Amino acid sequence: MSIYPIMLSQTKFVHRDNINYPFEERGLQFGDGVYEVIRIYNGNYYLLNEHVTRLFRSAEAVKINLPFTKEEVSKLLAELVEKNDITTDAKVYLQVTRGSAPRDHVFPNNVEANVYAYVQHLPRNLDLLKNGVSTITRRDTRWENCYIKSLNLLPNVLAKQEAKEQGCYEAILHKDGFVTECSASNVYLVKDGKIHTHPIRKNILHGCVRMSVERFATDLKIPFIEEGFSIDDITTADEIFLTSSTSEIMPIVQVDSNLIADGKPGSITKQLQAAYEADAHISSTKKVIVN
Ligand code: PDD
């Protein structure tokens, strides 16, 4: 079942040996893979164990055999940062696919997973973290297993693109009237001094920064209520914020055409941002919240 030698690539006919992308790769053909995005501050990983644990959970859920143990991948990721002499703020993208094999929906036999990871410079966006961002709302049209950090991100990509076209930072997703998460982050509503967010279920990604937020809330004695809030609750919210490894704890000051409260980041969001900066050992010159 091997393929004939001449392939169409863009608008040219090219010998298959001269094609410089892995066209028979399951990540590329089926989105058959999982990934992680991990934050680095001053050359040090933030929440590395949490990300590695989630990578293993995602891989197990889609039956991909990872070619390393948790300890081994953590060591490899540490070496990646060392070899690039990273001492500033950055992020690592790590991807694992089921492997390379002739296209067939059924899993191929005896293939090895394909793994790659790279580091990219990523300074903190102090302006947005200080002043907040606007978002749109969109229907959540994704599958039921969003707890798997899979490469199948087309609905997320489309929602985020729509947000950008509306001049916004993110898209808040909702299903049956209830907010699930954003296209690439978790989302929270603050009302009467309490934080509300969608419970940990299969239909949202279990964010690593979300775990930090829960921990900070407990330390700060702010109730953290894992109950979904409705799209209508947004209009009367005291504060709204989102979290992710790249966005950190980001205030949301406008949703569609509604300003949230006075249109400025709220006090609970700021307390959580301060806790984050302490937890991630952000140096004082790069802090949003100056005590
Ligand atoms: N996205 N929900 C979704 C759908 C996400 O894609 C992400 C992260 C999160 C937050 O997870 P964490 O706190 O572990 O970063 C929630 C990454 C940053 C991305 O795909 O680029």
C-alpha cells in the first residue's frame, strides 16, 4: 500500500523523497497527538510537575505510549532549557503524536511516538495584566473530552480568531447557557467576594494555573466555588478573569458590549495576581502588583 513516487505539493509535482514535511504523520493527518505549553520565568519552569502529569493523563486517554517516564521527560525538558541558555521568560511547546505510518484511522502496529519540544521567548504582557482585556462570547462547539489536551484545536482556533477579528483577546465559550472555559484558557467570575468557575469535568481542560488559583484562594480565604455560572451572570459580575500558562491571571474588563463593573481589574483578581507573582518568583522589576 505504498504511495506512488510523484506527489502534488502546493502546485508543484515533487518526488515524495523531496517533500520536507512528514506527510504520513498522524499528528499532521489526524491531529492524533497531545501537547503541553509550559511557562518559564527567569529560566525556571513554573508548574512543571503539573504539566507532566497532565501530559501523561492526556496520552493515556488517547492510548499513546509515551517513550519516557515522568522523571525522564522532566529531565529532558530541564536539559532543553539548559542547552539554550535560557535565563529569561519563555515558554516550552511539547508535542507527542502517535507516530509516522501510512494513513489509516486504525492505530498502526509497532510505531514509535514522535516527540518534539522547543523554547520560545515570551515576556510577560504587563500592560494587559495591569489593565485587563476584552472578550467575546461564543457557543462551545467542541467534543466532550476537552480534558484531553489534544492537537484537535480547530473550534478553539476559530473562536480565538473571531475574538481577534472583533478586537478582543479571547472568546468565552458557553454550552446550554453555561460558561465552560475560553478558547485557550479557563475563566472565572467573582460575585460578592466569591470565585465561581466550571467544575473539573471532562468537558473542560483542567488548567495548571487553575490549580494555583484554587490554592491561592484557599490561602487568601476567598471561597472557590466549582459551580458553573451562566452567560447571563456575566452582566452582573463584580469581576471576571481568565487563566493560562501564557496569559497567567488576566483580568477581563469587557465581555461583548458589557463593561464588567467599572471596567477596571477588580481587587480579588489583583490579590490573585500578587499571589501568582510570589509563587512563580517573578522578580520585582517585572511585577504587575507592586506592594
Ligand atoms: N492553553 N483551557 C484551554 C482550552 C487551554 O488551551 C488552556 C491552555 C487552558 C489553561 O491551561 P493551563 O493553565 O494549564 O495553561 C485552559 C495553552 C496555553 C495553549 O494551548 O497554548
